[in-house]
Amino acid sequence: MRISDTAIERLRAAAEFPDLSGTRYRLMDKLGQGGMGAVYRVEDSVLERQIALKVINILDDQNQLAARLLQEARVIARLEHPGIVPVHDVGTLPDGRVFYTMKLVQGRRLDDPETALGGESECLRSFLKICEAVAFAHAHDIVHRDLKPSNIMIGPFGEVLVMDWGLAKVLGSSHHRDNAGPDDAVVGTPGFMAPEQERGDSHVGPLADVYSLGTILKFLLKQRAAEPVSRRLTAIVRKATEAASAARYASVQELASDITQYLQGGAVAAFPEGPGARAWRWIVKNRAWILLILAYLVTRTLFILWRRFS
């Protein structure tokens, strides 16, 4: 029996847009889709606001994807931080698929060519906000494992949000397999994940996120190709992305500390300095005062000479 074009379109629409009947949400449009789930803009009919709804793409007979999505929601719910999108609700659609709702994020992805971060200082301060959110997760024994520019959102007012915790690992938990598969599986994104992740090591921890943050910093610096990158910043990237995890920064806080020191004109741990380099850095840091003093001395000398010979 031949299926009509109209029936095919209806089937395609049913697969593309979830049935939200029986829920408090009204479907508006589709925002994006990944390997495990799709995200939609919906309206909460009770609170009368727009939020985002994430649902697994396909029916899951063995409930593996449903368990992963539910674990992702639980992970995010543990992380109440301005740099992490809050979860509002979890439920099941009429067709049996699990969904959760979260804050609707406005802004652009970090890898969007139209995302503007301003000068070097503003760019590095945005990077520090990423570090703050990841460090907060580590303090709650959660490793992201998929940090990359496409998972970072920049809001219109400078908000920085770390997104997509679908591959997050809960350290010391017997349930982390639910959301990320076996520990010896390779999870992450090539080009941004640490060597130990690529090898499928069983003890991937916070230092893998340190590596990924280093690759994000390297990405940000490449976006500013027209400007020369200082040797100290290059050293920070190199230390964060060392192949051997023990050679990297021992924590995200240490990486952030070096960035903060750089912004303040101080010494950074990743770049040992000799006396000459320290002196030059001091001159650059205090150049405004030095120029002011030199201007005063020159003016004073010219005034004395004028008095003497007039």
C-alpha cells in the first residue's frame, strides 16, 4: 500500500516535533539537536514564560538513553551556579520519552564567528567565568568531559554559561555509568579532549577538564590572530594542555590564578622569569607612573635651565 505524501509529512512532523499534550508546556519551535537529544523552545502555561525543553531523539526500548538524560538533569540540578543553566522540571511525554526543562539561554555560542568578546582583557575575563563554573562543578565532584567552544554560550550582557553536561562524570558515584557509558569508552570531542580521554583511561578526572579549558583558551587566542600573543599567555596554554596530566595545572583554580595574575601584570607560574624579564614586567605594569615621573623631571629640568639662563 502506497503511503500518501500527506501521511508522510505527518509522520515526519511527529518525529520532528514532540507531542506535549498532557503537560504544562506548549511547543513553539526547535532550537537545536545533538546526538542524544533535541532542544525546543516551549511556553510554560502555568508560569507564563518561555523555557527550553530537551527530549531524547528516539524511543528507547531499554531505557538507556532515558537514564542518561535523567542523569544529565540530575547532574545539572546539583550545580546551582550563575555559569550553569538551571533545570526546572523532569517528566515523560505521552510516547514514553523522557524530557527535562531548563532556562532558555539567549546569546551566541563561543565558536560563532559573530560572537564578539572585545579586547584581550575582556576575552580573558570571559574565560575566567568559564573556569569559575567548571571549578564549581569540580568542587561538587562532577567532571564535564566535553568542554569546547560550541558548549559555551555568551549572553548579550556578558553572561557566560557552560552547557551540555550529557557526558559529565560524577566522581566516586556508582551511577556515573548511567549517563556516560563504560569508563573505558572514549567520550569527548577530538581536538578538545585530553589524551587520557582519547585512550579511554578509566580514571579520567578534573585534570581532563583542565586540558579542555587550555584548548578553549588556545581557540580564543587564535581568534585574535591579528594581535601578537605574549609569551606568558602561550606558556599558560602550554602548561594547561600538557600531554601528561601530572604536568598540567593541578586544578582549574590554579589555571584561573595564572590568568588573573597575567591580567594584573603579575608573575605567572607557567612562565619562569629571570631578573631582566621581571624588571621589564615591572616597568610595563607601572609605565603610567614612570612616564609621569619622567615628565615631571624633564619639566623641572627645563624650568631650572630657563631660570639660570634667562
